[in-house]
Amino acid sequence: MKQTNLKIVSDAQASGSARSARPVIEIKGVSKTYKTQDGEVPSLRPLDFDINEGEFLVVVGPSGCGKSTLLKLIAGLLPPSAGEIRVENRVVTSPHRDVGIVFQSALLLPWRRVLENVMMPVEVKGLPIEEYRRRALDLIKMVGLDGFERKYPWQLSGGMQQRAAICRALVHDPKIVLMDEPFGALDEIVRDHLNEQLLELWARTDKTICFVTHSIPEAVYLSTKIVVMSPRPGRVTDVIESTLPKERPLDIRETEEFLAIAHRVREGLRAGHSYDE
């Protein structure tokens, strides 16, 4: 039976896994073109990069560059127009169960309480209810929502709703978590706090995370590796390995090392805008 207790890892283990050479997600020559009544609309140019086990990879790029499309391709919610995506060395051809997704909006069902919303993937996948209920309660406590298990979404702030959505994405213990600008609609103070909580959650659970954003500071603060994309149709303009330490207080954003990485991201974004066919 699948172990459902939260996996807690040491700093050394977490740091080592984030730098693992074993790719969990392989993106090989992947492009996407949408067919519309007005003709074909290219969304992504051919992409080639890997996401390693335990890595926190952030894809940063301007709005409309195909970041969300990329996540849907990885999740198997959309087929690529060309190329292939492999997860754990298996070609993705349909939605797969070993992934959790956090969307831009929390998308909690208003008639279900917090714990009931978090438990939805368990019910859909037919997993043992009582066993995973303990995991759900552990996650709720980990993100600071203990005491709100029986509240309805309308009784929560936007940040609290997103924390519940993160618990929902993790409750079935997926190896991979895909996050589509989950904090983009929140104010800066709440966003900073959730960024800190997310890093702590990643360190404690050792998940492989692919996070998309158009915020340069958020990308640098969260990532072990950054993929910089151009405007639509999106292509990779740079891949940056972070040199920041695992422990990251918010004031690390004022250091020369952080600012140097942010400058390189900004240069990659500028290079994308200056790209000429």
C-alpha cells in the first residue's frame, strides 16, 4: 500500500535531491499550435529541457507566452503538436495520476468545507478515505489552516484559499506538482508570506515542482533552476541554475547574488522581445 505519511527530509537530502541528475520530466522538441477559425495560432516553439528529481523549476516569461500551455502539456491535459514529453520515462499521452496541479485561482467548490475540498482528489481516485484524511489534516496544519477545516471557501481570504488549493494538490502524494501563477492575484505582503511557506513545504516534502510566473523576484526567490521564455510563440531564451543557498529569508532579495540572477533573467526576457524571425 502506498505510504501516505508526509515525507520529511533533512536539509542535506533536500539539497541533494534538488540537484539530482535524474530527470523526472523530459521535454523533447515540444511545440504547440492551436487551430482556430482564423487559422493556426502558434503558442510554443520547440522546447527542449529536463526537470530533475526534487527540483524547484520556475518558468518565467511575459503574459501569453505559453507558460500555462506548457503545464497543461506536462499534465497530459493537452497533446503537443510536435515532440514528446516523458514523465518517469513514460510518454505522456493522457492525464496521469502522479501529478498535482495548483491553478491561478483556488477553484474551491463553494458548497464544500476546506477539508472536503482538500480530499477531492482522494475521492476521485478511489483512495482509502481515512488513511488520506490523516494526510490531509497534516497538510492543512503544515500550511497554517488548522482550525479552518470546517470553514467554507467564502469564509477564507484569498491567500487562505490558495493554501487550501496547495493542500488539495498534495493530498494524494504526487511526485510532481505543477503551479500556474498561484499567487499572481494576491497582494505583495501575502504573496511574500506564501512564497516562504511554499519553500518550507517543498523542503519538507521533497516534491518536484514546476512553477510558472511573470514575476522576476518570485522566480529568483523560489527556484533551483529558471527557464526564461520569450513572448508568444514561447521559446526558451535562457536556462539559469540558481546559486542561492537553500535557506532563503526574504531579505536575500537584497543581496548581490540575488540581484545578479534577477539581472540575468531580465536580460533573457529582453532577448526574447528582440528576437527577429
